Amino acid sequence: MGASICHQQLGDYSKAIEYLRRALNADPRNAIAYQLIGYSYLRQGNTFEALAAYTKATALEPNSPSLWGTVGECYEKLGIPDQAIQAYNQVLALKPDEPLSLVRLASIYSTASDAYVRDGKRAVNLADRACKLTQYREPLCLSTLAAAYAECGDFQKAIEYQVMALDVLRRQEYGGIGVAVLKVDHVFRITHIVPTAPAASVDIHVGDTIAAVDGQSVQDMQLPDVVDRLKGAPGTKVTLTLKRADQQAPEDVCITRHTIHNRELAEFRNRLAAYEAGIPWRSTPPE
């Protein structure tokens, strides 16, 4: 599958899928091939085909929380909340304290456009767990807790947590590489890459785990320590040692830090304005 990975790195996802299909002809039970096909389709914007590939991967690797999490994200993008909820619950059955799935579930229960899906009390419980697990330092978790309180009609709490989310987000404008990291099952996993940030232009992917920063193992570190090591003055370099699901050996990736601007600020301000007006936040259904 080496050729397919090379094509992915070059941005030729159609060719990557072609090579991966050949790998599946040789070994139809190759879960990694299905996973890489799903990733290629996502990069092409084809969520439906990505979902099909990731679903086949989960059939072969049913105990993989990361695969179930990606299936949930695909269902969310397709506007199928019931199936997304099932996928995220599967993640939590395998890893009960996985913050990203907790916050994804809470977001669905608090902001879904369909009223039958929403459950404010459940959303508060899930988002509060996510905030505690991330030590109230993740703006997405804080903002989701605000949305959950708004769904319950407690706009005072919604405003309080949305203001906290905005404060944390503003402080996160810094010299860095533009990734979000969460500690999941004792490893530090990259959960989001800012599209315009330095990390988007090098060989880093959502799902990669960080083994070391500038040659120093992160095994015994806490999440704030790892995040702080990723930051630095714009123009300075940082080297990440990454582990990937499809590779046995860790890989070093060197990145030059840039000033990271948070694109979520506008939406977070809009959310705060809505809560101040006594209006719950609603997600936008896919077109």
C-alpha cells in the first residue's frame, strides 16, 4: 500500500483509491485499506463513499474507537443524527472517557435541527464530562456545554460557558502549527487540523498520535504540557514524532510555526449573541 500512501501525500486521491482497491482484491479483509480509502474519499469531499469504506473497516475492526468516531462524523455530515449517535455511543462503549465523542454527542443532543433528537439534560451531562476531562481548557467542549444549557433554557449558564469558550479561544491565537490534540486512552491524538495552518501543508493527519515533541517523549506528560510544547514564536521549528495506524515505525515531521488565528471566533460570538437574546443555537442541516 506504499504507492497509495505516496499518492495521498501528493493529493492524487483518485489514484490512491485505485491502488487501494487493488490491495483489497488481494486481501478483502484489509481493514487499513478500507480506512485509507475512506480518508481519500473524505479529502475529495465524497462523504457517502467515505462512509461506505469506513463502515466496512468497522466490520473488520469492530473494537476500533477511532473508526467508529469517523463513521459518526460521516453520518453527521450527511445529516443522519440517529446513526451518528449510534456510532459515537459505540466509541464510548469502547472508551467511556473519550472527550471528542462525548462532545460530538452533546452537540447533536443540544443543537440538532430536528426537535425529536434534542435532549438538553443528556447534552449537559455529556458536555460537562468532556469539559472535566479536558480541564475546562478546550473551547469546543465549553461552547458545547453552553449550547446544552441553552437547550435546557438556562441562558445564564449558557452565557457563562460561552464567554469562557471565547476567552480560551482568544488566548489560543499564538505561534503554533494549527492542530487540536486530545489525550485518548493514554495517547495524544490529533483530532483536528486548521486548513490554513502549517500542519495542513505537511504529512500530518487527523488520527495520528504524538509520541514525542522535539525528541522528548510525551508518555508521562499531561495534555497542557504537550500543547505548550507545540507552541512557540512564529518562524521557529518543532519536530513531532508521529505514530500512524497504517505504519509500524514512528515518523518525524518538522514544521515551522506560524501565527494561528481562530476562525471559530465569529461563530462563537454569534452563539453568545443568541444566548443573550434567549435563543438556543441550532446546527445548519447539510444541503
